[in-house]
Amino acid sequence: MGVLDFINELENFVPILRTLIIIVLLIIFFGIILNFIKKRLLSKAKTKKQISNIQIFSQMAKYIFILIVLLSAIFSYSGSWSGLGLSVGLLSAALGWALQKPITGIAAWMMIVMRRNFEIGDRIIIGTVKGDVIDITLTHVYIKEVGGIVAGEERSGRIIMIPNSILFEQNIINYTSKYELILDQVPVTVTYESNMDKAINIALKAAKKHTTSFIEKSNKEPYVRTYFEPYGMRVSVRYLVDAKRLQEFSSLITKEIYDRIKETKDVEIAYPHTEILFKDKTKRFT
């Protein structure tokens, strides 16, 4: 290949390189502007829903802009809209088979955006994963795990990335879809010899003491349900509490109930144990 041929090839490559540079600069410039607008809006957002809307729609704006820029670049080389349609059709056919999972993930992302199954900040369960949503991208949902390596409703510190493609196959449970408060309970089993009225009163007072703010917010008082157990009566006090603070308040109420029972003479906690009775075999009954 001669020098002239090399120069000709280079001249053919220059427009493509120029187009690529323009595309990159446009995307970077748009990203800077979008981040500036996003930060300004987030500083004024007051509710979880507003924050989630800003995060999601800023991502949508970015993806739409990139798509428009790429389609414009393809059109500039195809020469006509029919050529553009042919180019896009061939590209879609080539990628459709190889990228089934990512395409399904994008469809799932669109479902989340349109139907709002959950928002950023919601506590959800997807399959066996439980946690708080911190980001929703085109391909993954990012969750701060709750439970996992620790028991209960406290954060483990791990971030779990769930592919959007599996959202069509898994049950999704949302703790905070409409309300921030959910029902929780603390059970305690007392002996059959205990004063049941006092036991119920202890459980109610303990719950009311620590959930005053939630009672005012929901206008719903704690209540008790009782059940027979093989070795005593189970007293379950139920109350509304912040979905993300279940462990904190169940622990406080449990300790409060225990302390109050210890101070009460005619209420005792029941637990499985064995009693040995010695019988006098020499005694005769007439």
C-alpha cells in the first residue's frame, strides 16, 4: 500500500473520528448540565417521592439524549431516513439475540419508571433479598441489604445489585409503598397462674411508652391479642412503627415488658422446663 493510499484511508477515517469526538463532547457537556440541574432540584426536594422522581427522570433524560445523539450520527452516514431505518433494523436484529437479558432489564426499568412499583428510599423484598433501594439504573436495582448476615431488620452494610431482568420473575414486596408505618408485634408468654389483666396492661403500657409519636401520626393505639400455648398464655402486643426502625422499637418494648413483669408479683414469664415430683410410695390410701 502506497503513501497515497494510506492518506486516502486516513482521510476517510477523519470524519468518523470527528463524529466520535463530537458525540463524546456532547455527552460530557450534557452530563455536566444535567448534574447541575439535578443537584439544584435535590436541594429543594422535601419528600422521598420527589427525590426518587428527580433521580429516575435525570437518568431517563441522559439515556434519551445519548440515544438521540447516536441516531443522529447514524443518520448522518446513512444519508436518508430509509437508510436510517435499515441501519437501525440491522443493528437491532444483530443485538436482539445476543442481548436478551439486557433488553429484558431495560423493559423492567421502564416498568419501574411508569408503574412506580417502588421508589428510591423504599424498603422492599425481591425474592430472597431485603433492603432499602438506593438507586435504580437501566440495568440494576441497588439495595442496601437488611438482614442477610445478621438476623432481623437491621442493615448488614452490604450493597446488593439486582439485575432488572429478574424483576419479571420475582415477587416484589414493598414495606413503604403508601405508608411509612407498618404493623409489628412483641409476644410474651406468661404462666396460666399469672394475672392476665395485669399482663395485658403491662404489654400495652410498654408499647404506648415507646410508640407515642407513631400513635399521634397514625391515630391508632397499640392493642393485644392472646393465645393458648402448651405452657402458658401468649400475650402479643401489636403496634404501628416506622418500617425502617422495627428492630429498634421491638427491642425497647421487649426490655420494657421484661422490667415491668419483674416488678410485678402475680405475673410470671412462662418457659419450657421440667419439674420433678417425688411421691411417697409408703403412704397407703384407705
